[in-house]
Amino acid sequence: MKITEDFFKSWMTDAGGYTRAQLNLLKIEWPPVHGWKARLIGTEITDELYQKILAAKHITSQKLKN
């Protein structure tokens, strides 16, 4: 699967952002620096990774600490 703008919209949280867990799966450091999405556009990821990113939509930073 190729990362596109629509890709980012598909796993955005209800608040309009992204979780730390999702960005960790994409190897993006927290907090993300300006331009992180643009650098990922066009990158290929596996369907398995995409499913993990979708599943991480509801994993908050608090849940990561526990």
C-alpha cells in the first residue's frame, strides 16, 4: 500500500489527529516535527502495518504507559 493524503485521513482520530502509537508504527518520533506527513507520502507499507495503524487509533499515551 502506498501512503497518500487519503491514507492519513483513513486513520485520523475522532479529534482530528494521530496517536503516538500510530506514529511509532511509522517510525515517527514524538512529538512529530513539521513535515513528517510530506516525508511519508509515496512510501510503501504492508497491509499488515496498515491494519496495525488502524488498530492503534484508540491507543492513547496513557495506555502505552501501562
